[in-house]
Amino acid sequence: MAKTQAAENWIRFGQWVAETRLSKVLTQEELADRVGLDRQQIYRIEKGGSTKRATVVKIAEALNQNPDHAISLAFGGAYKETKEPSQIDQSALAERAAEMIKGYLGLPIEKQNQILAIIKVLQSDRPELLNNAPIEITDADKLTQSDAEIDNASP
């Protein structure tokens, strides 16, 4: 049995939500908090589940995207702009890295040392897991508060 157009639209919308969320370096739970849903609802939507028009708009706004585009994906119809998230949003990545560094620096030194030990094990045993790390992991033991500040002057 062929999928209906509506089902295909929801699948396309769900894929767009997942890709856009990941490009903004957000977890499903973080997006859910921004939208006022729970993580399971975001998971269901990303897998092609339908939702209300108002929720589609809230998701688009939480992702800083054009709500009309989100509506056209979810409910069908033409949308003029063809900009799709193909790369990680560098400003979102920088903000996320800064948040992570602040969190790390706020930990007691014992916890920082435990994290560094885990990173060193990952570097030697599973380096592929660190390929997309938001900071240069080799310098993690030299982080300072200035590393947690975002340089708004950079592109």
C-alpha cells in the first residue's frame, strides 16, 4: 500500500525537524523544553508523527526557522525559499561549546579530572567518537574561563 501524501509530508517534516535540531546542536529534550512538549513527542514527530499546526509553528520558532516553511513541509504546499540546513550552525555550535566549557569549569577539580581521564581513554581507544567534538579535545585540560566566552566578532 502506498503512503498517502499526508504521511509523506509528516515524514519530510520530521526529517527536517531532526536535521535542523542537530544543526543547532540541540537534543530532543532541549527542543521539547523550548516548545513546551516532552522528549517523546519530539521523537514521535521526528519519526513522522503528525501534530497540530500550532505545534509546527512553535517548533519552527524554537529552531529559529520560518514557520511558513515548516507548515509547507508538514501540510504540503509550496514554499519559495529553498534554504535547508546542510551544515551545523557555527554560532549555535560555539554557544553550545561555551555552555559545556562553563559547566566543566564549574565542576570540582576531582570531577574535571575524571572527565579528562575519560577523554584520554576515548582518544586512545575510540578516537572516532571525538571526531565531531565542539572543542579541540587535546586542549581540554587547559580550559580557562575565557574559553567559555563567545567571540561575537568572528563570522
